[in-house]
Amino acid sequence: MQEKGYRLIRKCPSIKTMAHKEIKTTIYVKSITPYVSALKRITKCLETLDKHGATYVKVLGMGKAIEKTLSLGCHFQENKNRKVDIFTKSIPVLDEVEVEDEDEAKDKDKDENKDGNEEQDSDRETIMKKRTVPGIELHIYP
Amino acid sequence: MSSGGNKQLNKNQLFKRDKIRNARFIRAQTLKYDNAKTPDLSKENAATLNVHNFIDSRSYDIEQLFISMKNSKSSNSTRVFQSLPRKLRRRTASHNIKRIPKRMRNRAKREMNKNNLQSDINTVTTKKNGKKLNSKELYKAKMSLKLLRLFTKSKQLKLSISDSLTVSTSHKSIRQKIAFLHKLIKDYTKDKSLTDINNLLNNINGSFDNTGINQLSKISHNRIKYLKRQNNFNWLSSHIWNAKRSHMIKRWGFQIPYAPTQKCYRLTHRLGGNTAASDGALCMDSSYIGTMILSHTDNTKVNEVIKIISNSKAIQSKYKNKLYWFEGLCYNFNGDVLGPLDLLWISENTVMIRLHPSFFETIFNSILDYDNEFNLQDCRFSLSSILIRGAKTLTALSSIIRTPNPSESFNQFINISSISDYSSLPKRSIFAFNSIDPRYLSTPSPIKPKKKTTSDDILKLQNNLPADEITNILNKLSDPKERNLSYRNQNSLKQLAQRRRQLLLKKPGETKNQISFNEGKDPKIPLLLVKRPKSNDWLLILPWHWLLPFWYQLNRISRVYHIGLRQLQQLNYENQQLYFPDDFPFTKAGHLENSIFKRDSNSKKWERKPIGKRLNYTKVKNIHAMDLPSVKGEIGDYFSCDWEFLRILRNGINYLLQKEGKLTMVSSSRTSSFDEKTSLRNLNVLNDIIELYKDSQAKKENNELVPVILSSKPEKYPLDLNKAPIQLSIIETPLKVTPISCTFLEKGHPADYARIYHIPKEHYKHWLQVANGIYRSDGKRDHEIEHPKPDINHLIGFVTSGTYHQGQGRGVANGFVDSSSLETSKQNYVLIRNVGTNVYRIAKASLIDI
């Protein structure tokens, strides 16, 4: 869904902060992540938990990837008999948007420009806008 | 004196004996066997040995055996060197006493003597050929020592020799240099007031601002010892550090780190790639990219120049007034593309331009020719930069940078410094502030933001940019006097050690990690830290002689690794971006790189091989569906992207189609003919075009003209048929090429210079099926299908960089194709064939935004 008056240019990733333990024990599930490779990565992560001093593997998914994340959780809960905690979250993300001019005439000019010179996209001026996305967090214990 | 019996050992000897004994002792596990409860572990039943159980029961012993082997080996042969992790090992020739740090030399000598390594020590004291110095050599050695002494003295007196001793004067005899220094020192000691104040340095290290204003800067150095080695290729300030750890390459007037001596292909992919799993950073001294600062009292003049060199892209108000960093293509004054361009507007009248050294001087001179009122600073040797990327970039920088005074921009930087995935930061992420000498920190440690970083902190970057503060610092960076002022009282290592010693006197509770900043005395360093929007990496720009302190501290941080040009190329490839110059065949530098430097080295490599072991390119069979009589085996040049061939082929096909309406491969009735009047080759069939290419190769005159020009999007263009003679226009009309990135859909690894083909219409259905996947009955992909082959006229381009892509897990190739051959809207599939093979792979092509 797009807000009126703005044109979406780019969706930014969620904010990730630098901490060694976090990086080594967190897995982000994207909508394009293959299911089996996510499974393998979680399993591998579970094996090396002690090395990083963590007690669980954190699996995060947001938006479209929630379903996949949950089904990963279910797999570990049902098939592997692991303890899995599930938390719902709302994650603030930033969108890079372009402010659309209300003036129709200008819009038309722009359209013409677009046809003539499409590569200008990267040169357009953009602003960041905040948006909240639902997300899910799994804690999978070994 | 004891007679016979055991000799009394001293404490040291006792310790050593015990050490060896302990090392040789192998521990064993005592196992209690209760025969009733535990059956023999080695046996499952009486007849068979259970290997698993048996090994498990002995695993402790085996481990101890290995430990003991290792210990007893090392306990006997200790050296002054510790055994370091692989990454930290770098000193070669450790048998050479002179290479060992002075404080360890005596011990090393003793250890070597003990191990009868006399010969190794001897190699050091005499010359290689075993002769002593003759009188001429002795004289020379003495004189150079004298020169160094005089130089040190002049440095101690803070006398500037910057203008008098430069690379251009390094050919002067040693006696002339000595005489010059003598006079300088004598004059100064005689009457201090006579010495021009401008000739005095403001620090003991010999740092000074070396800027050429409206002229190219004279290359001078504060270490006279290494002056002569830099006649043709200059050292970066981190050269000595890098030369110990990287392979260096001499290019474009600089010695640049090419690749670390340590293997780092996967490391570069993991840390520098776009993954959430990155936990480190990669840094490179990018000072070889030259900076110039352009200013003029009349801002329209500045605007005009920037309009020309950026093809009117960098003059938008976004860049001009709002401190956005510009990344794009640099154009010559005659409209040719030269290479990449980085640019930042400091004010309406002033711009900072960063250019690759291969065309820095071209632009510099053209700007001066354009208008002589410009104030143009050549900052190649007065501003240096570090390029950093990877998740730990911001954390690492926040651990070495401290400000002397409170600064809004620095606060903003600290607030976001814990972010690892910086692609979520706005396009304009720019920080500029004063910093204190980073060596004041004994151990670099990150400043943690007071609260957890949220999206509001990022929005603040966008909405509350302290523009005045940033512009203020930028003005300082772009002013030679201010840059020079930043070196005032730059501490030497000795002075730093003294100050650090005083820290020990501090009371408990007071911080001992940092030397406190002395407001009136200590230097403030103007810094610019900026995120480059397209490359998605960070640039730290600072005065030239401040680079090394920052570089040393940065490389002390864990998981921060140095890289070289090779890794930059790898990262560019992985991000499916173009790397200058290898992926810029439409520029002069790129053309030379491809058709001269790389071609030469590849062909020589091939020629060195014995005939039996190298591929005979002329005998590769079944490359195309139909063999032309003029082509034997592989087409075009084997060792580079043969743009010349592509140009003649595409232009020729274009011509034949326009003339005849259809394309005939070869005329069965007659061989090629020549026009009687002009004695030029008649062009009727495709075979004639190839012959034309051969003719042009035979009388090749000008190698330096670039055969292709860039067209960033697909476009159809007709060949001008009216030009005469048509043969010449086919050879000379430059071909328009478009950059594409091809991802393989099944097996196969593309290599550099691979040929890109268009899918023939009649085969399109087949290849579409292959793209969607043809499966065997067991559900696996069938790779054994016979594919139809395209013809030579389907060749549309070449791969400039291609290999197996670590991130995608399949082959990816970046290359250029003829712009007219691309479909604008439809899904683009192409075929890729490596040089010297006849296997075609289907790949999906997407345009690269340039």
C-alpha cells in the first residue's frame, strides 16, 4: 500500500546493530530464502551455540516471510521436539520515497522526462519515511 | 668441585629440563573395568571389533599423544618469535639478524649460535658476493649516511625542504643535496630571523601541506631516504605498512596494494558482501584516487565546468546545495567518457572532485585551460582517504575517533555507530568534525550510544543535518593553510610515549586509556566521513600526513582487514557493478587495460606453456552451427575481449542487412573479390566481413582509439551508408555497447572474455525450455541435452568479468553487448560461451545501472 503523494523508490532493511553474539546466533528469514536452506542454517547454528555463549537461536521474519518463519518454528517444535518460543513484534522500517508534486502539469513533465531519460531515477531527491511492519521472533532452544 | 656423580644444575637449567620432561610425558586415561558390568569395549561380540567404540575409548590417549608430539617439538626449539596466528605472520627471512627488531637481536643471535646456524648470521655481515665494499662504495655509503644525518637535523630544526628536494630533483647528486642541506642549516643557525617563516615546519615529524595551486603538485616526501625509489611510482603514506602485508602493483604513477599476501577471497565475500552475517570490516588506503578542489569567485564558471565533466548531472540542486555526494561518470571536455567521478559541492563556489589517477592530470589541465581565473588545488598529496566497508565499519571508526570539542555531527555519528547494515541509512550520510590525534588512545574502544539506535536516529540524519558545522569543516579541509595548521605540534612517537608514561601517574578512577587533549597546543584534525551512495561504502577523507595514525589504529581493531585493488574488483563484481578500469572498455584506460596490459600478460602466459599443454585455439571444433571458410577455430582474439572484431562484425551485419535485406553466410559460387577501381574488398556475404576484419588487423595502426562507446540503454541505430567508402565506415564507426549482468540458469562457470551470443529465433523455444528446466524421470535436472548452436553472426558481446558468484551460488558474468541487439521490454536471455570451448550456457541478462 502506498501513501498518497509519495512514490516508493526503495525499501530499506530493518535496523541491525553490531554485536558479535547477535550476528552469530540470529537468522533473518526473507521471503526468498529457500525453506530447506533456512532449516540447515538453523540446525548448524544450534550446534555452535555454546561457542558464542548463547542459549537459543533467534529466527526473525517480517511481513511476507512470517508464514515461512512460523512453519520453520513448527518444524523444530513438532518434528525435532525442540523448545520454541514465539513472540510477535512490530518493526519500524524506513522507506525511501520521492515526494510527488501535486501539480498535474509537473507530473506530466516528469512522465515525459521518464520516457526520455529513465536513468535519472538514482539522481532524484528522496526522503526517508517511517513505516511499521508486523514481524515474528522465534527462540529455538537446542 | 664434585667429582663424578650428577652435576648440580642451576635454576634455569632445572626449569628447562622439567619443561622438556613435561613435554615428553604422555598422559593416559585410567579406566576402571568392571568386567561384570561393562563388557570389553573393543568388542561387540567376541569375533568382531567395533571400531567406533574402540576409538571412542582411546580418544583421550590419542589426543594426548598429539599434544605431546607438538609440545616436545616446540619445547626444544624456542625462538624469540612467538608462533603467531597466520594472519599476523609476516616477517620473512627471520634467519636474517638484521630483520629482527633490535631488542630481540641478541637473543636471536644466541639461539642461532646454539643451533649451529652460524652461516645464516654470516650472510648478513658480508655482501652477497662475499666481497667487502670497495672504496667507491664505501664513499657512497658514508655520504648517504651524512645526508640522512643532515636531513634529520633539518627536521629537528623544523626546516622545510619541501620545495627544494622533490622527486624531480632526486637525480641530483648526493653531494649537491648535502651542500644544500648544509647551507640551509647553517643559514638558520647563524641568523634565525633571516629564514622565511614559510620555510619552517610546525611539527617535528616533517609533515607539511603539499598542494599545487593552479599547477600539478611537486611530489615531495618527508623521508628523504626513500625519495629515489619513487621516481616513477609514488608511495602512498601507508606504503611501508602495506608492502609488508600485500602484493603491490605499480600503476598510474603510484604503488598500490594489489592483494593481501594472505588468501582472502571468501573473507572478502563474507565481510564485504551484502549479508547480515558480516561481522567485520575491510579497509583500503584509497589515497591514490586524486582529489582536486576547484573554486572560482564567479560561481557560474564553476557550474559550467561541473556541467561539462559530469554531463550536467552533478549540477542539480540536490548535489549543489544539500551536501549530497555525487557518484557518476566523468566526461572529458570533448565529450568522451573517462571513468568514474566522485564529487562534493562544498559551497556554491567550491567543489571537491575525486578522480582516478589515470585521467586526473587530463581533467586538471583541461580545467586550467578552460579559464585561468580558477583557483584549482591539486590535493593528490595533501588529502588522503581510507575506503571502508563491511558491518563493523561504523563501530570500528567510532573506536578510533574522538572529538576535542562537543560536536553535533559527531554526536549523530555516535548515535548511528552501532548500526551494522548501513544500507538502511539515508542516501546522504555525511559527517564532518574535528578529531584529536587517534594515537592518544592507548587501546581503541568503541563509544557506545547512550540508548539503543532506533529509526528516529536515522531520520534525524535526514532532517537535522548540522549543515553549517559540516560546511565549516569542509572549508577547513579545502584550505591549504588550515590543513597545514592541523599538523601543528603533531607528536612524534617518542613524544607520545612520554605523554603516555605520565598517564600512569593518574589516580585510580581517572581514565588511563587516553592522553588528555591540550586545547591550546594539540592539533585538531578536520575529518570528512561520507557514505558513497552507489558503491555503498564509506570514505574517510583527511589531511595526508594524518592518514598513517588513523590507519595504524584502525588496523588494530579485531576483524578489520586490509584489502587491495583485486578485492575491490571482486566486491564490485559481486554487487554486479562495474569496476574501473577493467569493466570500462568504452574508456581509454579500460581499453588499454583490456587490449594491451591484460592481453599481453595472458598471451605470454599461454606462450610460455609447452605446445602439448596449451589449448590450440585454431583447432577448436564445432563452435558454430556453420563453419565459415575464413574462420579457423575460436573467433577474435583469444586473450582479451576483441571489441574491434565485434565492431566490424556488427557494423558489417548491419550494412549487409540494409543493403541486401537478408544475410548470406557464404557465397558458394565464388570466393571473395576486390573492387577494381578502389582495390577495396567487396562486401556481399558474412565471410567477406570476417576477411575485412583480418585485413584491418594486418595493417593495424592506431591501437589507442577506443572501438566502443557507451549507451546505457538498449537502442536501435542504423549504420550511415552514405559515408564512403563503406569498408572504412564499417571499420571505423564506433559500436554502441550496453553493460549487462548475466546470471547462469544452470551449470557452468563463466570466465573473463567469454563470448555472449544472441539466441537465434529458431532456437528460442528450445532455450526457453532449458531456462524453465528440463527434468529427468528421477526429478533431477537433465544436463545431457544436445543444444542447437548459434552462428557467428549471433555474437553480440563479451564478458569483462565473470566467475562463480559466491553469493548467488551460480555463475554470474558482467559484460557488454551491442545496444541494438537487446530487447527493451522483454526478458533477455543470452548464451555465453567461454573462450576455446564449444559449450553454450543460457543466462538471464539484466541491465547494469551506470
